[in-house]
Amino acid sequence: EIVMTQSPDSLAVSLGERATINCKSSQSLFYSSKNKNYLAWYQQKPGQPPRLLIYWASTRQSGVPDRFSGSGSGTDFTLTISSLQAEDVAVYYCQQYSTPPSITFGPGTRLEIK
Amino acid sequence: QVLLQESGPGLLKPSQTLSLTCVVSDDSFHIGGFYWSWIRQHPGKALEWIGYIHYTGTTYHNPSLQSRTSLSVDTSKKQFSLRLTSVTAADTAVYFCARLRGVTASFDNWGQGTLVTVSS
């Protein structure tokens, strides 16, 4: 099973500042046959289901503000919020898909306002 | 925006079988590129994928739960179901159903989740 880790566990950032969350997988998530990294990012607010932000490591889901961006390849990935807004307070999870079909999530990073 | 709605009992006793159903609002249920999934979240914890089913009936399970889980689909009702046998307190969690988009391997629509508590 691919193990996902995230850092930091929690993060406090001032409004308008940049927030950076890291995700690392125990195996490469790059599939050369598809030229894609199967890594997604989600945002979860209290009492709500997760919301898909990013797929293929760097493609924003429709409707997601462009202050959210994803980067990375292979085993190391980053979610960046370029200018933190109050509504971005949430827990953020990364998720991998691998074959045979197997899906695991990272442990989450809690983002707060400083 | 497709809507998914979970239903099922909120309270079970140890050793009982958990049964949940998820109804899908639109005809994406019958599109080959989507997979209908169950994910759970223990209180205050991370997300755990349970398994998913295609509308054709093909299933994939998390190996850690495979011996206790079964998935089924009712295409006429656009719904899919989860059965988890021999529950214990460790199965207490919020259970989400979600749509996995195959080409992106990501969950693009989620139900609101239903809390299942296992307690004697």
C-alpha cells in the first residue's frame, strides 16, 4: 500500500499571505503511459464533505479560485494558496490513486489564520 | 452538479451488519467513466477509502476491509450500497458516498455523509 504523509500537521498564516502544504508518497504517482501524476487535493471544512480542489497534481477543478495551485511530480507534491482568505480555513488532504485500484489519503493539514 | 445522498441506520450494536445506500441524482450513474465509492472518516481523523463499484457491477475494495465489505448496485434506482459485517466500535465513523471520476482518479462529488455509531 502506498503511504501518504503531509507536512506540516498544522499551519497558521496571516490573511493575504502564502500558505504551503506538502504531501509525500511512498511510491511514485507518475504514470508514464498517461503522462499524469494521480495526486489530488481536497479541502474539508467542519461538518462538510471534502471538496476537490486539484487533480493530476496541478489541474484546478472547475470553480476553484485561482489562488489555489498544485505542483510536484513523482513522490513530492505541494498545494499553495497564494493569498490566504478567511474562508480558506479548513483541513487539507492529498489523495493518491495507484494500480491495482488502490486509494489512500494523507493524514491532513489543518490551516488556520494567524 | 450531481447530488449524492446517503441513508442508513445511525446506531448499531457490535457484531451487527452495517448497511448504507447512496442515491445518485443524475444519469452520470450510467456513464462508464465514473465509479461509485464509499469513504469513511473516523471522528477527528483522516479519510479512509472503503471501495468503489462501477454501474456494471465491477468492484474494488480496500484490502484492509475487503473481508468484511460488499458493494452492490441497483441501476434502475441509480443507487449503490455498502454492507460491512461484524462491526465494532472501530467502525464508528462518518460514511461518505462519492463519485470517482476515472480519468482524473479523483472524487469530484460527495454526499453530505452519515454518522454511524457502533455501541452496545
